[in-house]
Amino acid sequence: MLLVENLAVDYGAIQALKGIHVEVFEGEIVSLVGSNGAGKTTFLRTISGLIKQKSGKIFFAKNNITGLATHEIVKLGISQSPEGRMVFPDMSVKENLIMGCYSFSFSKAEIQSNIDRMVAWFPRLGERMNQKAVLLSGGEQQMLAIARALMAKPKLLLLDEPSLGIAPLVVQQIFKIIVELNREGMTILLAEQNARLALKISHRAYVLELGTIIKKGEASSLLHDKDVQRAYLGG
């Protein structure tokens, strides 16, 4: 579904990504794990068209999407839940959700159907539908950010640090929902500092360090890899 070839991104004189090659197949959860500053967010933002690459190509469903504008990429079927959630604080939960399908000409009935689907996935949002997003807890804002991305009915969902700054119990709830979404057919690319959690729910994974992929493989194998354990799992 997604093929990234030899992707390089510079921030001025700093090489943020160095010749990255990543594949994601339909129906998978694929994780990018690594410490803060490894390049995970840069990678996802480049796929979404928010950052322009220095070199390399990005293919989605066999279409070359390199250099496309973000709204065009969303229309093709890629949505992102960004790091830090980035909800619209003064908008209600419902208004935030509607913004998720801003690029589409959905009817009111379709939008409401999408909202109903999100409430089924995230019942807490149904209870907070008319509240401003700024009044939600961190965990509720994360649920809203994921639901907003899902409003576009993506084929590929990009999740950037969904566990960041959230209570452990809520993190478990969110990761359970990620697994359920995948079981229903959603393909997911997950960038996550919590390597143990990410590897436990993923099919495959890439380990990113200072803009370079240093390991890749089946998630279950990487979970038991001594180097990965020592560097990222506290083993």
C-alpha cells in the first residue's frame, strides 16, 4: 500500500532523514520505533506532504504521491493523527470531527454517519460532543485526534506518538482501539516512542535512529532482539 524509496529530508544543514526505505502492506500495523529526535515525526509529516523531501520517492497504492499537496494526499486515502494531538481548542468535539472531512464533499447525512461511527469507537467523545476540545483530558483529546483522522475514511492511518503524555490506563484503551481498527481492515503506520507497546501490537517494525533505519523485521522478533531490548525496552 505504501512504498517509500531512498527518502532524504534536510532541515538546513541537518540531515533529518537519510535514505529511508519503508514498505507497508494492506492490512498491516507497521511501527516506527525510536527515541525522541530519531526522525519518526519528520517521516510521517513527509508522507503527508507537510514537509518536502530532498530526494526519494513516495508511492501510495502504486501512485507516485511525491510532492503532492497535503489535501490531495488526504483525498487519495492517507490521514494523520499528529504528534501533540493538535485539536482545535475553541471548537467543539463535533466541530473538530467535521474538520476531519473538510476536503470531501460529504452530505450532512454522510457526515453524521461518520460521527456516529466515531462515537461507536470512542464513546467518551459522544459524552463530550458539544464541549470545547480544550476542556477534554489529554486522553480524550488523543481519541478526538484519531477520530478526526478517521472521519476522512482513510485507507492508511498515520498515528504519531498516540501514547505521548497520556495516563497509562488510557494508553491501553487507545492501543486496544488501534488493534480493533486493524482487525476491521484499517492499515496503520504507527510512530511511537513506547517501543514495547508498539511492537506488541504490530506485524512489522522499523527501528529509526538519527534519521537512519538501523533494524527492521517482524515485530515479534524485534521485541526479543537484544540490541532493541537494551536500547529501547530497558532490557
